[in-house]
Amino acid sequence: MMARIIFHVDLNSFYASVEQAYNPELKGKPIAIAGNPKERRGIIVTSSYEARAKGIYTTMNVSEARRKCPDIILLPPDFPKYRQASKAMFTILRSYTDLVEPVSIDEGYMDVTNNSSDQHPIDLAKEIQLRIYNELDLPCSIGIAPNKFLAKTASDMKKPMGITILRKRDVPDKLWPLPVIEMHGVGESTAKKLASLKIHTIGELAHIEERVIQQALGKNGVRLKARANGQDSRVVDPNAIYETKSVGNSMTLPVDETDMKTLEKTFEKLAGKVAERLDVKKLCGSTISIQIRDASWHNHTRSKTFQNPIYHQNVIFEEALKLFRKAWDGEPIRLLGITVSNVIDRKQSVEQLSIFNFEDYAKQEPIYELIDQIERKFGKGAIQKGIELDKKQSFASKTSFSKDFFEDLKE
């Protein structure tokens, strides 16, 4: 097979850079995008490199940020502005190839293997980087590699405005000595499981027996071992933006909460938002997950998979609450979240008959027989059981800001 040339383009300190592009007076100053400082949502979303140099980091509380950097400039998020900048960036990328896959609002992959310009990949990357900077006033880093994993890893190696090539032959020297937690796809929970197997570096993960890692982490373990060896067969898929894999919502509580009634009300609100989003997108899902973040910032997740897909608010609420009651140890809660995953179009879902829903189907059987008779006489589709109307999206029905910008790119 011909080696692929994959770019990973990552806009640096995106929200802060957009603000500096719109207001040049902010350039060179420590700025940060944050929520409402009066609430617990008042945490740093992102910050400029000038702010990072003074110890400001994402998720830091606003009050702590002000103590560390008294002259920090705090700005509220301006989502329409960020969506416009993101769309403009992807327009530039698509002027070079149709094989562009957005993965979030500020990053995406390009497959430039068959680029018609015949430029050297480094020269092409420099041209793209300069266009984004000159036309949008936004800095970006670009990773160049034969696959998506290595390209993503490479783009993180030099920021801001870096261009890095990472080949498979570079993996033993550049990746294997690194702690496994620094590898894309490995979070704290996975790192702890790997540590129990005495795997602390990417190199140790690369050399673990496949049988052992599969037994410990399943398919994900086998996938991580392959990535640790620089292997990744995923293609750059422009149609990936049309695939919704999950719908979820989370909420940071105003104070660390232990009152069960308050926590129940929070779950009820979350279930309502998730149900509305599923309704607007005409989706249903077979797995529900909850996220619990305690006052010490420890994250806990629990999930349940159903035989039949779900989408009703009351079902989502009840099942999420059951999972929470089993998982909660009484510690104060900082954040709660609900996600419905393994989603499919409701038209594609086929509810399996059971002793619980058989009677409902039996009641509808005469209706289906009447429809069949009419269709045999007048043709398929002559009559339908109901009329499906498109529902207008509200702000609450957005899946999440980081994902809903995909809608802009489908136009």
C-alpha cells in the first residue's frame, strides 16, 4: 500500500487567539476565557500563551487565576465568533483537498497524499499555516505523519506555530520513553489500569503481550498497543461529521452538593436536555452513561446498555438516577452528566417484542392491516400512520458547542 500523508491541523489557544484577532489590543497580554465568576462555572476554559506563562491553565478556578495573575483579562465566551472563525479555517483546508475531517471546533485532519500541487509536505504545511495566520490572524500547529495517531501526536510537539514530522521509525526514540499518560487515548483511569500491569511508559505498552492487554482492557487495549507501535489504520473521513455517536449534557453545580433532592432535580434537568436533543435529531440510543465529578475532581462513570433504544425523558431520568444511587458514595458532588450513546436514527430502530410491549403492538395490528390493504390498492406510501414534522432546534437542543459547529460545515 502507498504510504499516506496525513496532516493534523490544530489551532493554538483557539478561543483566546480569536479574541486577540478581533481586538489587537489584547495581543501580548494575559487573557483567559471563563464562565461566570460568580458561579462555580467560573473556571478557565482556555487562556493565551502569555497567561499560561504565568501559571494559568484550563479548569483553573477564576479566583485562583486572579491570585496568580492579577493583571489577567477575563472574557466571557463568544460562541458565534468562534464558530465563524472555525468555519473559515476549514474552508481554507478544503481548498487543498476534499479529504478533510473536522474532529472539533479547532482541529481537523487532512489527507494530502494525492495533492495536485506536487509540493513537498513541509512546504505545503507552511503554506497552509501562513494562510490561516495571514487571512484569519490565527496561529496553528501542524503534525505530518503517515497516519492519524502520529499526526495528532506530532501537532502537539511544537506549539504555537509549529510544524512537526513524525514517522513510524521515529516512534522508538520519540514516543517510547514518554509516560503512558502523555499518549493520546490514555486518560487517568486507563493509566491506572496500565500501571497495575507495570506499564508506565509508551514503550512498555508497545511491548506488552497482546493477550495480556486484551484481557485487561479489551479491544481498546489492543488498539492502544497498536498506537504505541505507531500503527493506525483509520482513514480521513469527510463524512464523519454526519455521524452522531452520542448525545449528552453535563452541569457544574453552584456548590459542592450532597442534598439528594437537589441532585435529583439536576438529573431531571439533564435528562430533559438530553431528551430534547435526541428528539430534535430524531435519534435514540441503547446505552446510558452518567458522569460524577466529586469535590476533589475525581471522575466516576457508570453505564447501562438496553435491549431496546431509549429517548424519552422519564426513562433517561429514571435510569440515570438508578445508576447514580448505586455509584454515589456520599461524597460532595461538583458536576453531574448524562450521555445516551450508540445512537441510531429512530427510523432504523426496531423494537423487539417482549412480554412488556406485546400488548401495545397487538392493539396496533388492525391499523397496520388497514395500511397494507390501502397500499396494495393505491401503491406503497399512499398512507402513513403519522406525519413526522421537523422540529426547530433551540439553544438547549444543541448537543454541545464543540460538536454542534459540525452543522456549520455541512452547509
